Amino acid sequence: MPHPFLTWLLAFALALLVHSSPVATDSDANQVPLSVSDSRRVYEYHNGELPPTENTDGWIDPRLNGGRFIDFTTRRLGEPLNIIISALSDPYVLEESGFLDYSKSIGFAGECMGLHYGNIHDADLGDGLGRKPEHMLIRQHYPIIGTCWESVRGGHHFRAWRQNGTLANSGAWFIGASKEKDSSKNHQIDKDGYNVGRDYFVEHATAGSHWQGKWWKAEVEWREGLMPRGRRGINHGIPVDGRVAILKINRL
Ligand SMILES: *[C@@H]1O[C@H](CO)[C@@H](O)[C@H](O)[C@H]1NC(C)=O
């Protein structure tokens, strides 16, 4: 056993070191997940995540400027931004109204009668606008009863943010897609609901679609390394496979 005074001295010195350390944060900041810019020195790329990619066509890696591919659902947890609609797509779908039409063409419709179920999520696309609230929330459309049915029964939905701040003004849509259980489960995400929600969107986009005389077909490029695999930091603790689908939606 070391002398009690020595033990005490050691503890005191350690406390002093931690307190004065540049990486020490106050207790409030501890609640917030680290972003690349907050913590460039201590940031590690876990579970398949790779450093930010430069020179991508039609979108800009949000991580180049402190953003990330996980949205901010709560202070600690987020949902994956698992689809990008590249700015090389049909200019029509890069506008809000055109994108709504496009969403309808692949089996989605706007939020039920303006009622908003679920919280607004923020995302940081590294475009200089910081954490910004979603621009659109789109839910799956059931032809017979309409969008409202989805709100009761659960189903596919996605949130979209446009990368249009001056620091990264690509005009691409960043999308968090997922599949929900029915509302008796309070809009919980299905087991594997993030991967499933993404794949549903991609399958319909690449199969080709049309709406009011406009026809589209998407090309997909799959990317790994933009976000970590697994459930760490993910809302509801549902694991993600870490893949992002980059879609170029061509007008036919
Ligand atoms: C970015 O795009 C969204 C969605 O269309 C729009 O609501 C917002 O005003 C735009 N912001 C800027 C800075 O252009």
C-alpha cells in the first residue's frame, strides 16, 4: 500500500491535469456527441468509417467542414443520412416542389394534411449553416386511404435536407430514410429499419418511375466509409450497415 498522503497527492495532481487539459469539456458539453470539427485531434474513425472524401461530383462530404452523416434526433443520438440525391440529377427534382412530385412517383406523399407526426430532426451538412432542421418530411402513400393511413399503420418515410449553405453549395439532397412500425408503437423504427428504408427508396428509384407525364430512372453508386457501421450513436439502438446510396436521378 502506498502512503495515504502520496495517494492523495496523486489524485489531486490527476484532477488538476484533467481540469486544465484542453480536451476537458464542461459537463453540459459532455452530453453532445463529438463532431469532427470539435475534436479533430481526438476523432477516430471507428467501425469502417474513413476520413472525409474530397472532390466528389454533385455533393460535398459534410465531414470536410464539421458535419456528419448522422442527424441530430436527440442531443446524443441520431439517424443515418443514408441516401444522397446528387446535384447531377434532373434539376427539377433538386427543387422542393419537383422533389415532392418525384417522391410521389416512387410511392411517397407529403405529410398528412399538414399534421406533423414525430420530431423535427436537425442535420449538419457542413455547408456553413450548422445544424439545420429538415426541409421536408415525406411519408409513404397508400393509394386507397392516402398518406394519413401511413401515420397510423407505420411504413416508409424519409427526411430531407438540401446542402445549400455557402460553404458547400452543392444543391444535393441528403436523406435519412427509414421504415417505422405502426403508431401504437409510437413511430419506433423497425428492426433493421434504416437499411430497409434506404433500400426501399433505392429500389423504386432505380426501377424507374413517373408522375404526371414526367419519367425518371436513377443510377446508384454505393459508398462505404462515410459513417460508421453499427448501433453506436444511432437512435433506438438499431444498427446500420454504414452504406450510403448516391443517386443520380435522370429524366427520361
Ligand atoms: C435551402 O434549401 C431549402 C429547401 O429548398 C430552403 O428551404 C432554404 O431556404 C434554402 N436555403 C438557402 C440558404 O438557400
